[in-house]
Amino acid sequence: MLTALTVFLAIATLLMLAVHPVTGVVLLFISKPIIDATWAIPLFLGMPLTQIIAGLVPIFVAGRMIIAKNDESFQLMPLKWIWLVYVCYAGIFSAFILYNQDPQSAANIFFRYGNGLAGFYMLQAFFHQGHRQKLIFLAMMIGGLFPIGVGLYQLATGATWQTQDIEGISRNIGMYHDAITIRHYAMQAILAILLFGSVFTHQHILQLAGRWLYLSLATVIMAKAYSKAGFLTLGIWVGCWNGLQRRFLILSFLALLGFLAGSYYATQHIGQIMQIYHKEIDFIEGKGEAKRTFNGRWYLWQEMYSEWDQLDWPAKTFGSGKVALGSHNDYFQMLFHGGVVGLLIYLVLLGTIGFRILTNLRRKADSLTIAALMALTSWLVDTIGLVPSSYSGYQWFIWGIIGLSLRRRTLDNASVLPSNEEIDVSGPPRLQEWASASIENGDRIRRFPILSDGIYK
């Protein structure tokens, strides 16, 4: 029954991506968490539906990039050139994998990297208008209902679909392959809830209470995945969202609430957390070795570096032609896939995006730009011990939020006059196009004070 439902959702999503991409992307964020639950069921050529749709989505989005005009044009996408270099080079080193291994492995790697560009493009192209932002944030919230609901059911009943342990503690990962999947859907719901609340400010008290309840439940499910990266990301997010908006009272309240909750549940939950981090604690106290931290990933990285060091110089420089999805480090993965050149391109991409976000924050710290920083920090945290560029849904979420933020700031800079806050439709044709699109959709943009808690209305 679940397979039939997911096949129907996948077909509907792809059809709408082709004929009406706004609806298609909304369906994509709603259906992907359900589709991912079928990861262990082969459907075509030994591939599960989640892998099939992860390969088809970038093809459909690329087709839209080619034919899109006006404000959906690929030419208007921020940082398009570095993204083109990144994806084109992914095509080159995927060809090496094709030569050394097989077509399916090469296509698998290429489309994984292609999903990064697809995610970055589709939100900024289709949802940069103010009234559509509510729609995509709501879709992300709805998409989180299935994984969070399954997680709550697992907590309440003890039901187990997949078993995964860390340091002797069983993770609640629902129906998914690993902890990062359920964690990223919880993160997606959390950030969407925050952004939806900042856009849709006039809410009934029941709507506000429901949003905070959903936020709390999503946080619980994220925490019960017992992910070290997840705990670190939650801490960073609390500091970014409240600190950059000068919500110091809320930040203090959350810190106090966390202390009280931690004290109350110290017997069970803090003990589990200490168990998870016991190797890191032993290292800090001088009782353990550094290479035993990060769940012993240092051993894997040392072996991978030794293997890479034995390659000839063309393989080191341009790519080994080997699949390295199990590297547990995004930089090692790229080093094997794309060599030193690929790693440099990846670092330039991350550095360019980070610089643009920080520059935008320095000029105006609105909610969407803060969310972009939160998304980037979670990505950077995960690149250390995981391979986030291998997860399609995670890339659509992270790069989508960042792309949307950068596009909105481009529109802001092009459309707003500092003197009277009116939209200027004079100037170069491209700026006229941006400004006119904003006016037609009733999307007037106001300049908010530095570190304000507002977002485009």
C-alpha cells in the first residue's frame, strides 16, 4: 500500500514539475519524506523509488532552466557561474567513474551533485515572490508531518522498523535508512515553522500555539535521533535565530528552560547524551585517543588518505574514477570523486556562498538571511562526519533556502530606494524586469533596520 501511494505521489510530482513547476516543487517537498520510506524496496533496475526520483528531478528542473523566461530565467539565479562550473565538473569526473566502473554508478554520482543545483535553482526561481514564500514554507511543514508522526508513534509504542545503534543507544530513525534522513526532515520542519511565523505574522492564538507545539515535537524527534551533528546544529540555530535578531530575552528563557529540562531528565536523557559523547569526553580528560572520537571515523579517513596518496597524479588531480559514498566526510568524498580540482571548486562554492550570506547579514539581518546562515552552518557541520551532498532531499532543502535568500536580497537591492522606500522601475532593462515583477505581485519590499526580526511582507 505504501509503495502504491509513493508511486502515485512520484508520478504526480514529476508531471506537475513539467507543467506547473510551482505546484510540482510544493508536491516534491510534501511527498519526498513519504517516498524515502521505501528506500529498501527495489522498483526498477534494482533501484528504489527514492533513488529514481532523485535522478529524475534534476532532469525535469534542468529542462525548466533551459526554457524558463522572465523572473524564472536561469540568468537571474545568483551565483549561477560557480554552480555551472561545479555541476559541469561533476559531469567530467562522473565520466571517469563511467570508464572505471559502470554507467549506473556514474549516473548515480552525477545526479547526486546535480541535485544541489536543482535545489538552489527551484526555490529562488519559483518562490521569490512574497506570497509564494508562505506556500513553500507551508509545504515543508506539511512534509514534516509524516516523519515526525512516525517518530512520535515510535516513541509512544516502542515500534521499530529500522534498528540503528550508536555507542550502545538505539536511535529512533522511523522508517528511514539512517539517522540523517529523519533528522534533516525535522530540521526542515523547524526552519519552515520559524520562517512561516516570521512571514505570516497575523496569526490566531490557536495557530500560534499549534506552531509552537509542532516546533517542540520536531525538536524532540530530532534530538531522539541521537546525532552529535544534530545537537550541535540545534545549539547553533538557537543562538543564530535569537541572537542575530536581538531576542536576548527569548534566548535567556530558552537557556533557562533547557537547564531546567536537563536537570529534570538528568537521570535518563543526560546519561544517554553523555554515553554518546563519552569518547570525546575521555579525549578531553586525557583518558582516550583522539582517533577514537567521531565514532572512530579517523581510522576510515586515515585509510582513505593512504589510498588516495597511492594514486597517480592524474587521479589525484582530476578524480580517481571510484565511488566514495561511504567516506563519512564530504571533502574526502569530493577528493576521491573530483580530485584536488574538484575539492577546490567545492571549497570555492562554499566560500562564495558563505561570503555572500555574511555580506547580506552585515547590511540587513532579516529572517530569511538568518535562515540561510542557519542552513549553511548545518551543512558545514554535516560535511565533517557525513556526506550531505549525497542526499537529494537534504540538498533541496539547504540549497533551496540559501538560493531563495540570495535571490530575495538581489530583488531588494534592485527594487528599493533608500530615500523613500519606493520601488524604482527605471534603469537597466533587467532591473526594470525585477522591479515590475515585484509590483505586479503586490510584493513591495521595505528596508528593515539592522538586526530586526522582520521579513519581507
